[in-house]
Amino acid sequence: GHEQLLKMMEERMMDVEQKLKLVKRLLQDKVNQLKEQLSKNTRADAMVKDLYVENAQLLKALEATEQRQKTAERKNYLLEEKIANLNRIVRNLASPSFSP
């Protein structure tokens, strides 16, 4: 009975060792998965930061462009007023009622 009990204990120990090896392999796979995910997350984080910086630069460029457009529109308006005034002067000069 004692040898049979010892043999059963050995079989149980071998079974437990196999299960532990399996668990260790599964844990190592999980560790590798998590390391890979961390690497991907780190790259994604860097890309997000780059995009944030690029977006800020694009916003500044857009604001500058809009400001230049407003300035150009103001200058255009002033030129159109000057043209209208010059046309009025030319019409007055060409009008027959104008006598020196």
C-alpha cells in the first residue's frame, strides 16, 4: 500500500508539473502579447503627438492665410472705391456741361 501511495503521489506530482509548465507557457505567451501591445501603443502615442503638433501648425497657417485674405479683400475694396472715384472724375471731365 505504501509503494502504491508513493506511485500515486509521483503521478500527481508529474501531472502538476505538466500543468505548471503549460501555465508557464501560457503566461509567457501573454507576456509577449502584452509587450507587443505596449510597443504598438508607444508608436501610436508618438504618432498622435506628431499629429497634434502638425495640427497646431496647420491651424496657425490657416489663421495666417485667413488674415492675408481679409487684408487682400480690404485692399481690393479700397481699389474698387478709387476706381469708382476715378470713373466719376473722368465722366465729369468728359461731360459737355463742363466748361473751363
